[in-house]
Amino acid sequence: MNSSVLTAQERAAIDAGSWFSKLSPALRADILSRAFVRRVTDGTLMGCRGEPAEEWLGVAKGAVRVSSVSLSGKQISLTYVEPGTWFGDIALFDGMPRTHDASAHGDTTLLIVRKADFKDLLSRHTELYEALLRLNCRRLRLMFDQIEDLNTRPLAARLAKQLLLLARSYGVQQGEEIRISLQLAQEDIAQLLGASRQRVNQELKGFERDGAVRVEPTRLVVLSKEKLLAISSR
């Protein structure tokens, strides 16, 4: 990959990724040398549940919505993949079909490594096996945490925790406030939490009254991380 194809901001996002930045310089260079850039618009589908896996992807700009459809036909959002994060490796490892749908949320820039190159990288770099094992262990721990939260914690605590996570991944500090740059409708947040939009709206209004957040037409603004932390621990 010619690094000039990415903007400086996009390249910085890839280099600063918490997983990618810990790889050796040689492995990072080899991954980037095999990657090509794909720019897509909001809603573009990158992969569907049940399809064969052909690509490993890294997000350089924007976000990727990972979702599925329940048996009743309800759309369920599982996560939003942030800049600097790589995904799609699980199905390349086990040879099984994709487990979920993946679509662009906003204008998104991706680095794409084809399946054959991914396999070759694994054969050349034992380090990549170990790094991806650690990454998937972390994903598994997060999944267990989410299951535990869903079964044991009230919606207000789960919502506060989700807002703190969004602020960490997409937050832009402006004075004492943290603006969440990822544009999410209340329905999107509700899907992440397995709740109704009406209940999420009620909780957000309560957060506003407490001075923890401000709800704007296209943004959520965190006014007090301390208050959200207190709510999340209830």
C-alpha cells in the first residue's frame, strides 16, 4: 500500500490503533504493504451474515456497524468498529461463513487485506497469530461482560457505561465537555443495549436533568464523566 493513498489523519488513526500499534514495525509494514484502500459511503454493505469471508479489514476513518436480524425480523446492532480497529479475522481463521452483517456508518475509509494475503501473513509472522489470539481473548472478555450486564444491571447503568465507552472511542474534548463524534440516533443506542427507544429516551432525559449529558439533534455531549461513572456503578 502506498501510504500517500491515505490522508495523514487516516494513516494516523491506523498507526494509533491500540492493537495495531503494539505490533512490531516489520509486521506493521508487511500488513500495510498488502492492504489497499476502499472508501465507501454511509450504509454500504461490506459483508453479510452467511457469506464466505474473503477480506480482513481495518477502519481508517468513520465506523463500521456490526449487526444482525433477529428471528422476529428486528434489527440488532452489536457494536460500531472505530478507527484504528481491525476486524473480520474470525471467519478467515475457522473457514466458516461471516457471523454478522457489516455496513458503513457515515463516510468510511477501510484498509483491505485479501484472504490469500492474510493467510500468507500468518505463515510469515508467528507474532500475528499471537497478537490475534490476544485480540480475540479481549473480545471474548468484553462479550462476557456485556452478557453479565444485560442480565444483572438496570438499563440506566448499562446506558451510562455505553456512553462512557462511546466517549472514549469517539469523544472530542471541548473545554469541560466531551462531544461524541459518532452520530447515533436513540434507536441505534437502544439496539446496542437491547432496549426500546422509548426507554432509552426516558433515561437520557434523566441524565440531562442530573447534568450528566446534553442531548443535541445529531450528537450526544458528555458533561460529567464522574456522574456517568456513578450511574454506571449502581
